[in-house]
Amino acid sequence: MSAPIRVLVCDDQMLIRTGLVTIIDAQPDMEVAGECGDGRTAVELARKVRPDVVLMDIRMPVLDGLEATRLLAGAGVPHPVTVLVVTTFNLDEYVYEALRAGASGFLLKDAPPDRLLHGIRTVATGAALLDPDVTRRLVGRYAARIRPAENTPRDIGLTPRELEVLRLIADGLSNSEIAAALVISQETVKTFVSRILSKLQLRDRVQAVIYAYRHGLAT
């Protein structure tokens, strides 16, 4: 039997935090690694207990969840922690900023327990939790903010087919949609995605979207 997924719960509302802890502790494949009510403590606890997943609220005292996420999973962090943002605020701005900060996924607090648990299991595997429709909306609204990097190399080490898949990921297509567009199997798409992330040293599809825009591969 594999080790349980260790989850750190960070939310300043005790009632919600207790509910999350109760739901997670009831799962045979999960355990609560700790809980806290502010962003600063979240960072300190996460660095101490090294959970598999941090459930992070956005609006918290002392240090908000976005900044806490940057400190735990942002660019340049030597040993990043997987962060799943859970909030009451269904605002594109928050989704965008949370993903830019390094979050691997975004869920609303009113999501049913099974969706929350699915989200934890998803990001624990290293995958991103972001609905393709959300990706399309975010890219449409915020692509202009993702400035192309200077001195972009002509050859980034991807094959023509891998570049094609990367562009489709940047368009917000799911694996099944990419498979249909290229007339290949979903398993083949998964293989391509895995190779792309490995070659470009990216953590997940969210980073792949940003990479594509920053390197002028998508517009």
C-alpha cells in the first residue's frame, strides 16, 4: 500500500478549516499534516512538515495566500511545494494570480467534497487542476500580460509534433481535444505532454501555457 497523501490545510476561518480537516482525515489514502490560519504560518509549517499538497486560502491575515504560494511554489524556489488554492472568490484575477504564483490548481470552497478530494489527488500526482474552459478564458483575458521573453532561442529542443502539441495546450485544449485535432490516441497525447514538460523542465500544463506565450509560440 502506498503512503498516504499528506495535506496541510491553511484557512483563516476555523469552521471551514475544521470541515476540510474532517473530510481529508476520513480518507484512507490521505492524512492531515497540519493546519493553520494565516499565510506566514502556512509557509513556516509547509517548510517544516513538507506536505504533499497545501490547501491554500487566498484571503488570510499576516500574509495572504497568493504571497504564501509564491514563497512555497514560485519561480526560483529550490524545493517547491504543491499548492492547491481553495477560495470563495470566483474571480479570474485570483485564478490568474494564483497560477502565476505557482499554484498547481484552483478550486472553489463550495465545490462538493468529492471534487475537492479529486483535486487533491490530481495535484499530488504532479498534474495541474485547471479546466480547459478556464484556461481559454484566462488566456483570452490575460495573454497580453505574459510578455515574450527577450533573446528567445530559435530551437527549444522540441520536435515539430511536440511543438504542435504545446501550441494546442496553450490554446486550452484538453488531452481528448488534442487527440481529436491531431487524430492520435489520448495515450499518445499524454506521452507528448510528458516529454514536453520534461524537456522544458516545466512542472505542469499551466507552466506550459505561460512558456508558450513567453516564447512567442502562441499568440
